Amino acid sequence: MWPWPYRHVKVTGDSPSARIHATVLVHSGPVPPAFNDVSNILIHAAASRAFPAAVIEVGRSARPEWRWAVGTLTYDPASPPAREDTIFDLASLTKVLSTTPLVMRLVERGGLGLDDPVAQYLRTWRGSDREAVTIRDLLSHSSGLPAYRPFYRTRHGREAIEQAIVATALDYPPNTKSIYSDLGFMLLGFILADVAPLDAQFDALRGQMQNPEDLQFFAPELWKTRTAPTRRTETRGLLVGDVDDDNAWALGGAAGHAGLFGTAAAVGACARHFLQVLSGRVGAFQPGTMRTFVTRRADVPGSSRALGWDTMLSTSSCGTRMSPHAFGHTGFTGTSLWIDPEKDIYVVLLTNRVHPDASNDAIQDVRRAVHDAVMRESAKV
């Protein structure tokens, strides 16, 4: 017997998912009428194998309004159902839940300046093509660094990977455009780690944010039975509670670009804290700092990037109905968080779409549909 009641739903109808994958799915309980469209989108997405498991939370600055789980942890017929407290590998949500807030806190304390050169903190960062790159540029993905390199194949540990990153040729002159880059956030992780270990800093920050939920680097063994598996790899086997990102794994599991594990409730608690700070309440950061970090850089041509965060465009993963002030982020494993301070709403959607492999990108359409359905209903309130 599962810890709380689960309901089964038979997928029927004329949709492609119903015809091809007529199946019985489990979900975590009744759905309020306002969220029927959202739940139906997720049910059919799970039935069509966009992901095995998903948990969504929708809330306002004052409280969560709805949290709901659908699917099973894997596609195995004997797999346990997803639960509202299922643990997910948050992947690049690490960038905005850990690295960016830690930089914010350090900036407020005077230990770091947004316009300080990267070379001031990393002596290995040298060269006329990059000497002017700043902390702000790393945060806004406009440093010139490429999106990704598979360093894990030949290097392990900070020293080896840092040397590889600083030796990597820039793809474009800094601040002439923005290309989303794991490498820049790996460097930010190194800069932060010179102050104290990332996991220790994050645990302290989470305490300041008064977030008691399950959210941390290095998922403990006791989480394993409720953790959504990610990829099945040739070298590391099935990943359950082990960081999915290979470069983060090569760095020991905690990095500036990936490594956090947590629940939808925990991510939602962070979202509420950010909304509360933006509304002027006392929090882990000053409202002015928060506003600076969620404001798009107007001086980088064609960029939608703020500092750490992405911002709303008509092509964004949050669909088309959030306000121009919305900000958010996605994660490779199938996770996302979008926050709209103008409409006082946030949407957390966590999935393990990379199970058993990462070739399935159906989550992109699912995300947009889910957010549009949420915002359509919220407009009626």
C-alpha cells in the first residue's frame, strides 16, 4: 500500500497518445476544476512517454495552490508511482536555486562585484580575448564561452577541468551575443568554492530562506526509494540519486551548473521566497539585488538572459501567457521553474524525461502547453 491514496486513470479518446499508448496511469489524487486542463496535458504526456514521472506545483507568493504527481518512476510495469514528494535530479535549476543566489549573497556582503574581472578570482583566466570578461558576463551567458564540452571523458576534479575551461577558445567576442553556457557556471562554482564548499554554502542559504523541504547536493541514501531515475549509462549504470550531468559527476557531484536534488515542494518554497523578496518583504536578499538579477541585460544584443535567469519571450519554455516580467529556467533532466511577479504566480514542473535515455525532447511542447493552461486559468481568478 502506498503512503497515500493513488488514483488510476484509463487513457482513452482519439488523441495520438490515447490511440498509441492506451494505458492505465496513476496519479496522486483529485484535481481541482481549475487545473483539469493542466492535469489532462500531463496525463497524456506521460501516456505518450514524454516522461515516466512528473510532479507539478503551482502557487502564489503566500502559499502553494496545487501540487500533483502523475506517472511512475520508470517504465517498468512494477515501478512505484510518482509521489508528490518524489525526488528529482534538478540539473540546471542548480544555476538559479544555488549558484545565482550564492553569488547574490556574496555581492551583498561585498565579497564579489558583478563588474569585477573573472581574472581577479581565477588566476588561470588569462588572455587578451577574455581579460575583460566579468562576473556579470558569466551570469548572463555572454562571456564568449561555448555551450558545452565533454570534459568528463578525459578529466576529473576541479584543477583539471578548470585548466580545460580556461584553455577553451571563445566562440564569439564577449558581450556581442549570448550563448547558454555550462562552462561559465562551472567557473562561477569554482569562484564560490574558494569561499567555502558549495554544499555547505547552499545548506546555510537554504536555512536563511527558511526552506525546510528536501533540497540539497548529494542525495542521501534514504531518498533513493523515492528518487526518479535518470539515464541508463554504459559506464555508470542506471542513475538513481547520482548526478546525471557527467561534468558535474567528474567534479565530484556538486558544481556551479548542476548537482542539486529535490522535490517540487522544495523548489516551490524557493519560488515563494523570491516572490516575497521582490514584493519588499524581508528575506535572504535585498529586493534591489533580486530585481537586478532578474532583469534582462539590455546591453547584450538579442539576449533574453538576465543574471542567472532567463526571461520571458514568446518562444520561451513557459509558453505565451506569462507577463514580460516573468523569469525562469529549465533543466536538462526535464525540470523547470517559472515565476511571474506581475501576476504573483509560479509554476514548478519536475520530470525525469531523460529516462532511460536523453533522446526524447517531447518535454519542450509539454512545458509550453502546461504553462499556457495554468496561466489561462489564473486569468479567470
